[in-house]
Amino acid sequence: MAISSLEEIAKCRRLVVKIGSALLVQEGEPRKVWLASLAKELAETRANGTEIVIVSSGAIALGAARLGLEKGGRASLADAQAAAAVGQIALAEIWSEGLGEHDITVAQLLLTLEDLEDRRRYLNASATLARLIDAGAIPVVNENDTVATEEIRFGDNDRLAARVAQAAGADGMLLLSDVDGLFDRHPSDPAAELVELVETTDDEVRAMASDNSGSGLGRGGMVSKIQAAEIAQRAGITLAIINGTHEAPIGKAVEANCGTIFMPQRSDSARKAWLGGRLAAGGTLHVDEGCAKAISNGGASLLAVGITSVDGAFQRGDLVEICGPDGARLAQGLSEYDAVICRRIAGLREDHQAKILGYAPRSAVIHRDHMVML
Ligand code: GLU
């Protein structure tokens, strides 16, 4: 039975709690009283048998204040990287002190997007998380902003948290926000209503979070929270967005039963869930109607004959997206061929492919074992 209430999430077996910069840092300084109240809650939750992983932002905000950088350290990538390098030390200290009060040992993990996109590195991070939790520590994770480049980075800790939850084998996630959850329209609109439960994240739900609806803007806003929820849903993790602004925010949200819960949609195998949560596709395979149907309905492998065009410059084994004739993203998976060969064999049947390749082609361009529906 899937977890379906805030109370259950707060009591789940393994919980990832994501805390944003705005909650942790005010005018360049940590919000100490608030932090102590959260640390106490987390310690209690852990004492009651829930294993905890924290994903904490705040490095850039803390570091920018210490270095006197403008725009909160986000004026340029170099500023953000410098700020993160300084602020991360402070952040680690805050958590180590806050949880140390409750005799909890804290471990710092700084991850890049690539650490979680590459299967071998992902499994490595996953094993480290498991070992730390087993050994009784609380891992505190952040993106390694100091080395992450503009192109290859999460940029927001919401999606990072969802990927970490997958890697940690968590069953619940809490995203602490500065609003009560997802609203059906801009929260400043008096008619706006809190959406309590999201079974399926469809276009309607995405539109509620879009910049147009205004409920979330920019980094770490509602848009990235919805993207995180989609990763979690696919991985069989129940995620909730709750208001983190009050002291002891988790208890408060549970008591008031106030927040937005995203129900897990399916529980893919661990490998498929990892694949489905990957973010950096190297290219796109556009397919015809028949192929799109076969993939959507029957979970068929993607055959070259159904490919109409190929975008991008990917290598064999890279992640690529599959788009239907209407341009909608259907699935993603690992390509058996690089982009050049994909272009050459697109639209061809097996005997034709053999002539072009000079060898017997693989059974599919993307095998269904290496493909997940989106
Ligand atoms: N990793 C960034 C930091 O520690 C924050 C990213 C975000 O705002 O979600 O400052």
C-alpha cells in the first residue's frame, strides 16, 4: 500500500527532507531558532525509526554574504561557484551543530548532475548513502556548485533531492517550501485553492505551476518542485510539498494536514526508475505514428524503421528522448547506436540496415529494457 497522507510520509521508512535557501538563510545569516526547531523534529523523527537524508541549499546565499557579493552570489557563474565554496563550509557547520545537539553525526555529500546520471557513479553514491545511514549518520546533500558548470548542473535542489531519494531508496520525500503547497492558480489570487492530492502529474498540474500561473518563479520555485514530484512518482516515492516557514514545520503541517501530496504512479525496477529520472538527454529520435503507438501501448522496443528524424550528437549508450509525430515526449532510453548511425538507418527495415551497416543490425535502436515511458 502506497503512503498517502502527510502523517504516513513523516513516519515512512526512509525520508528525504529538502530545505531551500530562503528558509535557511535570512539576510546572509542562518535562521538559528528555526533551524534548531527543525533539527529537533528531525532527531525525533529519526528516534521513532525513520531514516533521514537531508538535501540542504543555502551554500550560495551564505557564501555571498560572507564574500560581499551582489545579487546573492548569483550575478555570474563564477560568483555562484566562489560563494558556494565559502558557504558550504558554513552550511556543513550549521547542520553538524544543529543535529549534534541531539547526538547525531552528520555526513556531507556534494554531488553533481553527472554523479547521478552515470549509472556506475549513481550506484556508487547510492552505496555511500546506504552505508552512512546504516552507520547511524544523517547525510546532508547539496549540489557541488563549485565545480558544476552552467550546462551540466541541476541548478535547483528540488530535482537533486528527487534523484537523491531514488539513490537512497527512500519511500517518502518532503519539500519544504515558503507556501502551503501547490495552488490551482497564483496563490495571491483570492480564489486560489490548495491542491491536496495529485494522483497524476499531467499538463493541467504542470500549468498550475507554470510561470504564467505565477505560483512558482525561478530556481527552486513550483516548476522545479513539480519536476521533482514527477521523478519521485516514477520511482514509487510519495512526495509532499509543505510549508516550511514556521518553526517545527513538519509537525505543524502534519497536524494541520496541510500540503500537497503527489502519489507514486508506478514502481519501476530500480534501474528503470534511475533511467526515467535522468535529465540530460543527448538527443531526440522522432518517430512515426505507428511506432509511437507500439511504444505507448505495448511497451515495444524502438525499431529503426519507425524513426523519421534524429536530433543531436549522441554516442552509443547515451540517453535520448523519443518524440511522437506531434512533438510530444513519449519515452526516453539508451541508444544502441550513435547519432550518425541512427540517421543512416532511420526508416529502414532490418535487411536494408544490414546493407548500410555492413553487419547484422541490433534487434532495436532502443531496447524496451533500456526504455521508460514519460
Ligand atoms: N545548491 C544551491 C545552494 O546551496 C541552491 C540551489 C537551489 O536554490 O535549489 O545554494
